[in-house]
Amino acid sequence: MNNIGKPLFILKMKILFQNMITVFGTVALDTTRTPFKTGTRIMGGAATYASLSSSIFVDTSLVGIVGSDFPSEYMDILDNRVDTKGIIVKQDGKTFHYDSSFDYDFAHRISNKTELNVIADFEPVIPTEYINSEYIYLANNDPIQNMKILEYFSNPKLTVCDTIEYWILNKREDVVKMMSKVDGVVINDEEARLLCKTTNLIKCAKLIMSWGPLFTIVKKGEHGSLLINGDTVFPAPAYPMEEIVDPTGAGDSFAGGFMGYVAKQNNTDINTMKEAVIYGNVMGAFAVEDFGVQKLLSITKEDVQNRYQMYRNMVKF
Amino acid sequence: MNNIGKPLFILKMKILFQNMITVFGTVALDTTRTPFKTGTRIMGGAATYASLSSSIFVDTSLVGIVGSDFPSEYMDILDNRVDTKGIIVKQDGKTFHYDSSFDYDFAHRISNKTELNVIADFEPVIPTEYINSEYIYLANNDPIQNMKILEYFSNPKLTVCDTIEYWILNKREDVVKMMSKVDGVVINDEEARLLCKTTNLIKCAKLIMSWGPLFTIVKKGEHGSLLINGDTVFPAPAYPMEEIVDPTGAGDSFAGGFMGYVAKQNNTDINTMKEAVIYGNVMGAFAVEDFGVQKLLSITKEDVQNRYQMYRNMVKF
């Protein structure tokens, strides 16, 4: 926020090319098998869900890599909603592919196959016009890639990362180092416990914060989320869902909704963050109502606002 | 509530001997093993926790049976807080004894031994002065015993029952029949799923309500609770706890707090029930802070009110 001493042309660029949010992470092809439907090589990936979610709130740029097998109609869908100049298409590579199954109760996902493909040796770069992005969300990428991306940004207002079991098991030290470099961590409950080697989620959050972040949000799926920020503990129930079609991307949509609302308000005070958590819950609830990214593509700002209001009425006592 | 046609002496009795809440269920000796402490044959039982919890709010009567091994100092503790005329001491019998262990994360209880003893062939009776109790809570007893008890009460305003895995597995039809005879069901999430044979908790609650009850409350432990009443869905997060000493009795204390608040307000409208759920969460959070019933014995009405206010501030957004 301190622009003193910066050359004027940088300030002008900031005005001209400001991207409210930049999301970095996987843009994937998912094969998702539920007892009721199987989607083969449909559009997925943490960054896809997060960016589609945040784009409901503010302009969003997406940084990632796909292979030549990534269908042009998927790219068109992304183009329609987010700035895709940050997506590299590697002509001699194949898109990251994740094959998983859900059982009848949607409580547990079984990983059938993970093909990293173009993700494996990706050297992240961003379009120069993204360097002034003020809100940065690092989805579930390699923590080393995330740290590299972070260095590109000149003066972000809020940087948030997530991580997944794979990196905790394989690069735990880098995960901790990455977390020390961001303002906030969004992580699901099982992964928080795995990372922190303790069960109590408040203790997990406090341990993560001891590494550097100002706040931690633990995502608990059907049980909602828990924001810990300094002395503030803010538990928020999930929007109750009677019918779930596909839980894929709920957590990423939560993160996108959270970042989107904070960026839209352009404010990181605690009250804004609490509201943002509720918008995150609302976006997660939308995501699971249809297969893949379908629901995120069909809802409007008004739908989001209506559900937010329903949520507010519902939890009032 | 309609007293037309009732003889006058009944109405007078109601004024003279009114007990605000009658709790029926197990008064037990628990052996509870945690990694940090073992309590051998300490005071426990669903009805003990529920009645101690509700007695913070209103006068409470306790109906149950113990053996001659039930220590007189435990009976004194109960006497000090609740009306114990409903407790039968069977001189040639032993008190119900439950031996269980928790692991480090307190997430799962392992049952080591369950000795029904005097509970097994208990033919429930209640002191005649209890028959005008207006608020009846049937803790985790045999559903057939619960139905018998229910018949004693002349004109209750609110009847609520709970149940446990043991009865669902052994007497499922009687559990369903019992539920058809009460106004509300309080049940934990795992038992709701087991009883209803479906995972989604809203669907479980709706199925239970299709049997008769006007409302269902699903207790979700560290994730709080879910009240379903007609079209109302009210999810409430748990009061976040960083240190848990002994999870025993949390759900029973929740039920006691819920019933206690409703009885104190003498009102069963939806707004009162929502508030009562919050008081239930508060009482459950107190219960786990010390071993056995210790915490319930040491807190005051002011402690409860302060934590309720902290809860209200905490969830506000």
C-alpha cells in the first residue's frame, strides 16, 4: 500500500492492468465417479473451481498449465469468466488428470489415479500485467512452485494458500515454509490434522499461525468452517444440503468465495473476513449441487446474495 | 394445556407439586479411561448428566434405579441438585456399570464392558407427585421402559427422547414406536444414521419426524448440532474447545440444557427452541471441561449466562 518512491509508470500500470485476484494452481481434467453418474475427463482442478468462484465477486486471473488435450470448449468457458492469459498450453504435454470415486454417502473420496503430466516440472511464470494483483490465492500446488509465484507480486494486500495431503506427506518442510510466507491459510480438517500432528482444530490453527500466517481457516465439509485470527475464533456451520450431486471442488469454491468477497470489499478487517467465510460456505454449497463446475457456471450474483441472506436468516437466534 | 373438565383437586395438585422437568434414564457408575486419567466407578449415566444440566435452569426430578453399591455421597450430590424421590435403590442389586476408554484425540470411545445390572428388568414407576411434570426427558433407556414412563404423565407440554446404538440394534421397532409418542427427538449423528439407514442428517431428521415428532435435534459433538422443526433448519456450531478432559455426558448435558431452557421459558415456539439449542451447546461444552460430572457441579447460572453471551458474540457476523 506504500507507493512512495515507486516510479510513476508502475503506478499507472497498476491502474491500467489491475487484476483484483490472481489464482494459481491446477487446471485439470477430472474423471469423477459417483454411484449415480460418471464424468470422464471433465473440467476440474483446484484453481479452476477457486477462480470460477471468485469471478462471481471480482475480476480474476488464472495462472496454470494444461496440455494440448485440454478441450478448446473448456478454455472458452474459462475465457468467458476469468482472465486466462496466465494459462500456458504445453503442446507436447498432457493435462493433469485426476480419477476418483465417491460412494453412496459422498463422505469419502477414493483416488483411483493421479497423473501429474504437465504439472510435474512446471516452472511457473505470470504475465507481467498480473504483478500488481492485490489478492493472491495459491491453490493446492507444489509449495515450491507456490513460493516462486509469490515472488512475482509487487505489493499484494492479501496472500492465501491451501495445501493437500500429497504435499504434506512429500514436502512437509516446504509446506511449512510456504505457509510462513502468506497472510492466511485455508486448509481442510483432515489435512490440518495431518500437517500439525494433532487432532484439535484450534490447536492446529494456532500451530499454523505460529509459522507466520495471521489467520487460518479450517474447512470441515458438511460441518462448515472455523476461522482463527488472533484471539478471534469464528465457527460457521455449513449451509445444510439435503441433496449432494458431486462434492468435488467444494473446498476450492469456498476459498474462491472467501477471496472474492474480501477483494470486492477491498478490506481485510475481521468483520469482513467473517462475512467472507459465510460467502465461502455459500459458494461451497453451490458447488456440490451439480456435477463438476456446472453449478458455478449457472449461478448469478443474485443467487449468491439470496443464499447468503437465507444463510443469515437460518443461523439467527 | 386444556384443563376443562378436570376435577379441581388435580388442578390444585398441579400447583402444589409441579416439577418443572422429569428426567428418566440411567443413573450409573462409570469407569472412564483417558490417556491422562482413569476414573473408577465414578458417578455417571445419561439421566445424571441431563438432570444435573437441566437443574441449572429449573427444578428437576430424576427417575431411575441404582443398586446398594451406589455410594451415599453420590446420592447426596444428586440430592443437593435434583429431586431424587424417583430414584429406587434396589438393595439386592448392583448399579448399572459402564467401562469405556478414550484415545488421545477423544474422537472415539471404546466400550470395554457394559453391565446392565439393576437396569435389566427395571419396571419403571414414578412418585405420584411427578405426574404433573410438564417437561419430560427420556434419556437413553430401553424404549419400552420409556413408553411405560410416558403413560404416567397427565398432560405434559413437551416430551423428548434420545436413544443409543444398543436399542437401535436390538429393538429398532420399539425405538420407532417410542419416537412416534414424543414431541421431539434428540439423537447423535452416528445413531441417527444407524437408525435411519441414510447418511444425510437432514434426511434422517425428516424420516424421524415422519414417525410423529414435531422436531429432531441431531447432536454432532465437536461440530455442534442441527435442529429440524417443520421447514426450519437451524445449524449451530459447537462452542469451540481447545482442551477436552472427558467427553462423557456431553450429549446428555446438551439435552438437559435444551430442556432446561425451554422449561424455564415455559414456551415451545421456534425462537425459544433455537435459543435452547445454544444453551444445550453451552452445557455440552462445560461438561467436557472436567472429569465426569465435576464441571456441571461447579458452574453457576452466571457462568452459563456468560458463556451463552460469549457464544452469541463469537458466531455474530
